[in-house]
Amino acid sequence: MKQGKNVITSGIFVILVALVVVTGYRNLSYNWQWYRILPYFFSIEKGQFVSGVLLQGLLVTLKISAISLFLSLIFGMFSAFARLSPFFSLRVLAWCYVEGIRNTPLLIQIFVIYFVISPVLGLSAFVSAVIALSLFEGAYSSEIIRSGIINIPRGQFEAAQSIGLPTSVIYYRVVIPQMLRQTLPMLAGQSVSLIKDSALVSTISIYDLTMQGQKIVSETFLTFEIWFAVALCYLSVTVTLSFIIRIFENRMKYVH
């Protein structure tokens, strides 16, 4: 009964939002030119598929996001374990990393890595963007992972030790699976944030989806059409990622 009410409420909300959008669309004195959008995604020339600049930018965004997501989980995992380490120096280093990253804007971090660090190390703009995103999202993932580990009853760790399991096996077979069950929804939200935050890499001349959108708008003045198309691309990616993680989360519930 309660679920049925929730469905009805959600349906009413969607209808109201749709009515507001349709009304605003009709009353806006703007010459919509949606027919010009498709070539910026793809075209068929002489029977061959040709990718447009928006599709190329989307692929760059996906590449940056995928690599950064993988590295952020690694950074988050290592810093979480470092903060729980019995070694004082590791705890201090991990604390400085997490607090320093979380309390400064991502845009400034991107600029520092690209304009200050990358010339010294000879890093490309792409690598600088990946490092900045990975470090930024890894700091947030670290706290999520650490909270998941802390919430695991200490008795389970002690029971595993009592039967002679080494520490590495205990974390791999006992701690990490339970931590993932507890923190997967929060990590999923952080992954979605990473994809949206990747739009900031356009500030260092990386031709991702946002940068390509800016370039097209400056050339064609198709402001609303292009930005709506770009927003739809980001929405499609984040919704797909959330759906995949939800499936993985449901499967983990039945894994013992």
C-alpha cells in the first residue's frame, strides 16, 4: 500500500515538472534549432559513421572519469587503511591528505597540479586532470571506506584471527566484502559526483564534453540546444552508472 502511494506521488511530481517545462518551452521567445544538434554527435558520410565533436568530447570525458574513478578508489582505500594504521606517521600523512584535499576547491587543485607541478614533472594536461580528480574524489572515498571498516564489529576480526587467518586474508575475505555492502551506495554517489566534477577539466584546455560544448556555442550561438544536449549526455552517463552499481549492490546482498 505504501509503495503504491509512493509511485502515485512520484508520478504526480513527474507530471508537474513536465507541465512546467512544456509551458516554459512554449512561452520562451527563442528560435529553437534542434535539427542542427545531431551532426555534432555523429553523421553518415558515404556510408561511413563519422563521430561529431560532442561525441568525441563525451569519449574524452568517459576516459578521464573511468581512469579517475579507478585511481580514486585506490587512493581512498590506501588512505583509509593508513588512518586506521597503528603507525602514527601514516595516520598523520593520511589525515593531512584527506583534510587538505577536502577543504580546498577542486578547481584550485587542478590549477596547482597543471600550472605548478606538471611543468616540473613534464605531465600532460590529461594526466594532470586525472591526478587532480583522483586525489580529490579519493579523499572523500577514504572517509566513506573508513567509516565502513569502523562499523564492522571487532569480534569478527578477532574470530578470524583465532582460527589462524593471516591479516591480509582477513581483510580480503572478511573486512572488505562487508565494508562494500555498507558503503556501496555512498561510493556510488561519489562516483556520480566525479563524473560531474570532470567538467572542470575544461578549464585547462582539455577538449572534453563541456569544452566542446563551449566551443560550439561560441561558434553557432546555439546556447540552449547545446547545453541541454550536454546536460543530457552527463545525465545519461550518471544514470547508467547508478543503474549498474544498483545491480551490483543487489547481487552483493545475496553473497555470503
